[in-house]
Amino acid sequence: MRLSISFLLIVLLFSSCNQEKQNIDIKPSDYHALIDRVTGIMVHDIFSPPVASRVYVYPNIAAYQVLNETNGKNKSLANQLNGLQPLNKETPDSLVNKKLSAIIAYLDVAKDLVFSKEMITSYRDSLYNIWSQQNPEQFENSKNYALAVSEHIHNWMNQDKYKETRTMPEFTVHSEDPSRWQPTPPAYMKGIEPNWMKIRTFVLDSASQFKPIPPPPFSLEKGSAFYKELIDVYNIGNEIVKKGDESEEVKIAQFWDCNPYVAVNKGHFMFASKKITPGAHWMGICKIANIKAKADFDKTVHAYTKTSIALADAFISCWDEKYRSNLIRPETLINKYIDEDWTPLLQTPPFPEYTSGHSVVSGAAAEALTSIFGDNFAFDDTTEIPYGLPVRSYKSFREAAREAAISRVYGGIHYNAAVYEGIDQGISVGKLVNTKISF
């Protein structure tokens, strides 16, 4: 009897030691949850679309570098992204769980990019508590390596001129020029991020590398190319109103709205209706593709990282043109010269018209995702379900991008030129990401 009890104690002790040294299991679903958590925080904090792209890209790069700085399945991004140098730190593979380190590095970089830092730190601490109990030694070693990588990414990130743009002059409206952008109702906000083109690019040689052709010359003469574009927006908007809220054009416009600045008036009060940004929508599509393809952890991080790089450079490229051409929105001209009671289906975002941001970033993201999952990758887009919108289905990423682009005309907030030139601009950015970076 005593022998049996002693044997049982030995077995339990051995089992306990084995449990302490078990590998902490990190799955692709853990990374998806991480992206979703950061997206939720960005919606809460109401980040502008360009700034949101920055919040996505650096944490993803940190996670990717943890996996691939040394001896990874994919190539390091050091010396491939503008200004990113190698860490020059050996990874003790026997002591570090790289997947765990990738999660930790992502969290560490992300917490310094959002306003509500406590929302990330509380989430991080809850995970730390679980991991430290599963395998204390592996957790500590993995965390130390992750923080070394995240510090390296932090140092690189802090040199991208974002902080400098916070103190640069705000956008000045030139009301004496009828072609220049003016604030739009109902909030009449100032033009956001007029200096975004000064942010360091990731792959682009410069913000103006894919400078699009100029929009049609401004003219209110009825035979001019510009006036035809203007009246098209007006006529399309009126036709959509006649069809009713259940028309396909309305569904498309609402599905791709993705405007974090929607102002809602109730009585004497105005408040923001919080939504995801267009970049967040494409991060959601990236998640859908990863899950459908049953991508492993490394491929999942690779897909998010490549897509977020394409999005980040697309915003820099687009904003470079927006504040160069500085073109007035259709709503302003229609109300002043054609129909003072006309309102667009969607609320006009607070920045110049040309080119269409949705078109540029959708074209870029679609090219990045196509390079990973293929040209005929059909998927059901469930991204907008949390915002009360039904699923839409696409035969490819490029088809989704084209629909995202034309949605801006249906919404009454862009001219056709901004959409068609914009998607070509984005495709150029995406193709450059595909060809210039070796993953």
C-alpha cells in the first residue's frame, strides 16, 4: 500500500513537471482575435483611415519579424522596407516559442499606437496570466525576445515623421477658388491629415511614385468633361433614390461606407456613429481568406503583414494626390449650382475628393491578397455584420475592390474619374509591394 502511494506521488510529480514544460499552444485563431481586438479599440477611439493604417502595419511587421528575423519560414523584411535594419539578435530556438513571441510583440507595439492603451494592456495582462501558468520558463524567454524585437520596431517606427506631422499646419481652405475643397455638412470638419504624404513610405520610393493623371479641368460649362462628371453624380443619386432603399446600388454603397466620421444629428445634439475604416474592412477580408484557406500561423501573419503594408503605402499615395489636386466634392457644387436640397446617399468624408481613398486602398489590398490566395478566390464577406449589414459574396478580391470603388459614386461622394484613376493607382501600389518585397 505504501509502495502504491509512493508510486502515485512520483507519477503526479512527473506529470506536473511535464505539464510545466509543455509548449504553449498558439493558433491562427489567436492572431485573428488579436487583430479583431485592435480593430475594436480603433473604432472606439475613432481613428482616421490613414492613421488606422499605421496602427495596423507596425504591429503586424513586429509579429512577422519575430517569426522571420532569423531562421523563419519566410524572409526577413529588414533591408526590404524603407529604413528597417536587421535586429542582429540570435534567437534561442530551444527556449523561445516564436508564435507566442509574435503575439507579445504585436501587443507591445499596438499599445503605443492607440489612444485607449488600457484596453490593450488589460487584454495583454489577461493573456500573460494564462501563459505564465502554462509554462513560466517558455513564457519569460519568449517575452524577452518579443520585447527586443518590438523595441527595434518602435525605434524604426518613431522615425517615420508621424510625430512631426502632429505639429504641422492644419489645412487652409481657399474659398475664393471655386474648384478647391471646402468642408461639407453636417459637421463641416477640417480636412484631415493634410501632411500624411510626408510620412515615410514602406515600399514606395516616394509618396508621389504613382502620381495619377490630374482630374478633368474644373469647369461648370455644361459641355465640359468636369461638368459631365458632376451631373453624372447628381443623376445617379436621383435614380438611386427612385429605386428605393432595397436597390443594389444602395446595398453596395452602404456595405462599403466604412466612414468613422459619420455625424448624427438628434435635436440639438451631434455625435459620431462609430464604424470601421476601409483598411479595417480589408483586414477583415484578410481574416476571412486565411480561415477559408486554413492558413497556418506563419501564413496568417504573412497575409496580414503584406496586406497592411499595401494599405499603408496606398493611403500615403492617395493622400499625396488628395492635397495636391485639392478638388471640391460633388455635394458642395450640386448644392450651390444645381439643387440646394440634394444630399448624397452617404455622408461626405472630411478631405478632398481626388482620388478616391476607397478605390486606391482596395486596389492595393486586392493585389496583395491575390498574390497570396490566388486570382479566383471566392469568399463571403461577413465583415459588416456587426454593423447591421448582410453578407456580400465575391468571386475574387479584385471583384470586391471594383465594387468598393464604384460604391463611392453610388454614395454620391466621388466623381467617376476619382474612382477609376484611384483603383489603377492602388493596383500600382499593390503590384509594387508584390514585386519589391520577397516574403
